[in-house]
Amino acid sequence: MAIYNSGPDFVQFRPAACLFECLFGIVYPGTTVNPSTIRAHGHFHGSLLFVRAEHAAQLHYSLRVLELSRKVQPYGTELPVVRESDFRTSATYLVNVPIDGTSRQTVRIYHPNPCAPPGIELDVRFYQSPGGDSIRERDLIAQKRLRIITDPNSDIFCAHLPSFNVPGFAQLDDLYVNVPELRAFSRVTIEVAPVTPGTKFWTYFQTISNDTQVLSVVTPQDEVN
């Protein structure tokens, strides 16, 4: 991960939760840093980064995932770094998603509140993607309901910290196996919609080739304001 500061002020960021002594990273104006302390925790594939709101627009990010053992993709795949304003509260669509049995394919969903209450649910719907047609209810192939889970340590941290850094998380993995209805299709549209009112979330689709281990992603496009 790289963070660039385009503004006139130095910016502090906090990449990790702490109970007693907090360590802040600093990005000076016109410089780029590669913080090594930002990492996912266990099976939770994500981490929150805390920056003061008045400095958030000064920082610009690059996040890449590399498959190192085979070096078939030496520059890696870029993943989006999601800002707080990017989280959605209504149905979001992943369009032209490839489906095949030669890759490991997953839908991942993130919730920005690491201290989220239990029971937050979202529906994941899979639709046919015929050329030129809009999504219609009769095009529905399959539907799954997912529940946001939080880090097992969140109860301890959230009782003492205003900003624990492990996001809420849900995923539907191995789509070819766990959603067998998709096997008849090469492309689908995926809709992710909150069941619990007021839920904020961000979602994306990833596919990893079993042969090359190359990662590809499909992300939601910007909403029209």
C-alpha cells in the first residue's frame, strides 16, 4: 500500500487499534509512504485507516495484490481503497461478472462499523446478463442472505476504543460450488441490497485463477448524485 499527500500540511493516520499507547503514521506534504502496519486480521480481509476529516482529501492511495510465487503478474492487481463516502445504503450492482469453474470466485461485503450490532443482513441476488436487457425479476437466477460478522475481539476493543480498526465483514465464496444455479451462465449481474434498514456497506467481486493465481476484481461504479 502507498499513501501520497498532495496537500500543504502533514497528515497523521492511525492504522491500528490500541488500548494504551497509540502509534500514528505521518505523511509529509509532497511525499509517499508505504505503511507496513496496515494489514488484515485473521480471516477478516480488510483494515480501517483513521484520518482527521479536514485532511482526508489530501491523501491518495494505491493498494496492490501480487502473486509472488509464479511472477505471472509482476505489477499485481490494484484494489480500491474505499473512503467513508463510498459506502452505500441502497442496492448496489456488480455488472458483467464472469462465472466459471476454473477460478475461485467470491463476493465480499464490508461494514464500516467494527462495533456493529449483531444481526445485520444483506441479500445477494444473481441475475442473467443478456445483452441490452435491463434487470428484471424474471431474470433472477439465485439469491443468498448474508449476515455481517465482526472480529471475535471486537467486544473487548469496542468497550475501550472509539475506533477499532477491523471492519464488519461477510462473504459468499466458491460461487461455482455454493451457488450451483450459476453454472449455466458465463456472465451475471450481482445485486447486493441491505435487509437491515440504514445499513452502510461496500462490496466487490473477486476471481482468482486456479492455474495462474492471477486476481481480477469487479467493483461497483460511482453512484449518480
